[in-house]
Amino acid sequence: MPEELLVRYCSPTLAGIKTGNLFSCFCESVDKMREVVRDWNKLLRGKGLRILPLNYKNNRALIYVYRPGKLKNDLEDNRAERILSERGYFCDNCRNCISHLRKRMTESEEFPHEIGLFLGYPPEDVCGFIENKAECCKCVGCWKVYGDEEGAKKTFEKYKKCTEEYCNLFANGRSIERLTVAV
């Protein structure tokens, strides 16, 4: 798994302005994927970042990159807790929530849409997506917006600028470790 994927798909999280990001990538084996993830975690753990494989199937891994402190705050929101508890989560700690998310991803026929809460999406938008079957949204960017359209558009632009800047810096030799902000 090249570091370029981490930069291209996770820059806002590396920068500390987003709770989490996901990306899918080809992996020659589960062992190789685990080795790369372990190395990334050793390198970036001191900066308040965690990287986990959520799923592995047909030589593709779904990788979750997140900020545990931000995730804890996000999941303590009453609306987020309600959405998760309705889907069988026990919101006593983030680790249990992530474990349950992994379980739902492997056992469920449909994709668990509550995953937006693990990525820092507003609970009202996650709820709107679930309740409206992904229709009737106000706008689409990094996610489908059902609530604060103007705030979401500003956030989308901030994430886009961050990603462009990080990709440029990485292409010019800046390391992952130096790109990752300690939070």
C-alpha cells in the first residue's frame, strides 16, 4: 500500500481537521497489509492518529484512518449515540463502536451507513441519509447534506484545499510523518 494513497484520501485527517477517512486499496496479502498498517501506526501513533483495516476481501482492504480524540467527541453527541444505539452499538467507548462497525461490515448485506459518524459527518446528515434512502438531499460533496448546506460547502472546500496542498507537498518530498499534525 503506497503512502500516496494515505495522502490522497486522508489529508484532512492527517492535518487534524477531520475525524476520519476511508480508502480502499489492493493488497497482495492480509499479512502484507497488516505489516504496512502496523508500520504506519508505529510512525504516526505519537501524532494522535490510528490506522485500522476494517475489511479485507478479494485482495482489497478498506482502511480506516482516524483521530481517536475527535472520534470520541463525535460519538458522544446525543444524536450520534441514538443513531448508533438503534443499530446495536454500545457507546461506552470508541473501540467497542469500531469493533461493532467491523462486525456489521462483514456480516451485513448492506453497507452500514452510520459509518459517516466515524468519518466526522454531522449526525443530522447521517440520519437524513439513512431515513431518506440517500434521496432529497440539499447538496452533495464529501457526503450528502440534509442539514446545514452552507456550513457543509465551506467544509468541503476546506477539505479540498487541504488535500491539494498535501498532495503537492508529498509530491515534492514531504514525508507522511512531517505532513501529519500532532493533535
